[in-house]
Amino acid sequence: MTIENNDSNLVGMVSIKSTARLHMGFFDLHGGLGRKFGSIGLSLATPSIELSAKRSNELHVEGAASVIDKVTNIAQSLMTKLNLNGSVSINVSQHIPEHAGLGSGTQTSLAVGAAVSRLYQLNLNAAQIAELTGRGGRSGIGIAAFEHGGLLIDGGRASGTSSQGPLSAKVPPLLARYDFPEDWRILLILDTSQPGIHGAAERDAFNKLPEFSENLAAHLCRYVLMQAMPALVERDLTAFGFAIQALQSHVGDYFAPAQGGRYASQQVGAVLQALQNMGVACFGQSSWGPTGFAVFESEAEAKRYLQRLEVMFLDGQLSWEICSARNTGAEFF
């Protein structure tokens, strides 16, 4: 379609803020029932991507050097696919670390797409933007985080055929969404020395991994349905953590040949082992890492554990951040 640049109908400027997410694990990597992957994840209050955009005659992007090319490519692709009569000028004032397992690619794509949609009054929803920008290939957590925030569970992607023909490769549907307890805090363990697996390397890893056990997939689905979900409703962090540990241990070991172990970063893995030895119930790696996380019932508790970790781990490659969950979607202003 061609969108006419009619100043009387179009928005002059828009600003958007969206935040990182944790991908806590897949629960069906077998796919024998016609859907594969299925994810549980959490929207975080920080770090965030913040950008402002306005209509312009030519595409222009300002911001940190590490994000200019990515944002330019996303915007240019959207302009071409939507056949817009006009362009955008974008300023990125904050961004999420790339290839850290925090969902920067999806949040950046959705933020840019939402800006274009609002500027040109296209009324695109997050799923439509995700399909236009090639996001949501396996997990719908980042897309649901952009729309809703909170603790999120998606149903994976459909595969195979139905009586109507091939099943659509749409964004994984959101099955459940919960407010995450306001008092609980998340400790992020960041390793700046290495990126997580992404892009072609990620696709290659999935292609080379062996078939996932059907019985194990069923086992993990039970952990999500019968432990993680009710535990969150009852605000039982210990029970919730045990369910997350089931996903983390089995899926992490399945991915070990691709990422060099249960965790992508040896340093982050050592921190998570230390937290387990301390009796922390909920911890793991987000997506392909290298970022690790741990969840605590209060900020004071998170700070106490962080003080202990800072004494134990003096490696300059590691950094730490305590944040809360985010129970709302992206902000527009």
C-alpha cells in the first residue's frame, strides 16, 4: 500500500520507551503435538530502549554508534515493505545491550515499527510489526512484553498442516499473563566479554541439535502448568524457582553443545553455582545468554546477596544490576 504524506492526518512526533525481558526457558522443544518451543519469560523495568521519531523526507538516525546501523536497517526495511510516501528521523537516547539475552533485537524492532505506525497512522499491532521485521521466530515473549509487560507464557509456533492447508507461521500466541510481585527483585549478572549466540549461529545451532525427548517436553510442560503458574499466583518464590530450575537445567544441558555448557559464560555460570550453594531458589540464564539472573523477595535481600557476590567475584568482565519487573507494556508519549 502507499501512504500519502498528508500533514493534516499524520502525527508530527512520537516518543517510545520499551524495556528488556528475561527469557526463562522453553518447555516443548519436541513439537510432536503440532506446536514447538513454548516459552516463559518476564518483562523487566530496566534496561530500556528509548527513542523519539518524527516524519522527514529522508531517513536519519542518531544515537550510540552500536545501534545506528540496526535502527537504520529496520526503518529502511519497513519503509520499503509499507511503500510509504515519506521517511523518519529517529533519535535513540537509550538502548538495551545487544546479544546479551535481554531481547534487544525484538524491542528495537517493535519500538521503531510502532513509531512508524503512529507517525503514519497505520494502526499496526505488535504482532504485525514483528512479522514485518522478522521477529518472534521461536518465542513470543518479547512481543508480549512490549504489549503487556508482566510474567508471560506463550504457546510456541504451529507447524505441519491442517485440513485447510499449511499452518500459518504466525507469532506465538500469548497463553497467560500475570502481574509479577512488585516487591520481588531481579539481579542481572552481565558478562561484557562475549555476546550470546544470535543470527546465523543461532539458526545453525537449532539445526544441529538432536531431537528433544517427548517425555521430557511433557515433564517440563507439567512444571509450567502445575508449578510455575500456581506458584506465581500464590506468590511462592521457592516453588516458582524450582519450576524455573527444571527448565533451566534440562534445556541448558540440551543447548550445551552449542553454547559450551549449561551456561554460555563460565563466569556467569560460576556466579549461578554460588547462588545455588547459598540456597537461592530462582536463578538461570536468559535466552542464549550470557546474561544470568536471580530473583529475590525484596530489594534488601537482593542487595545482601549482591554484596556477598561482589566480594567473591572480582572479575572486571562481570557487572551487576538490580531491577524490578515491569507490569505494563511500552510507553508512548
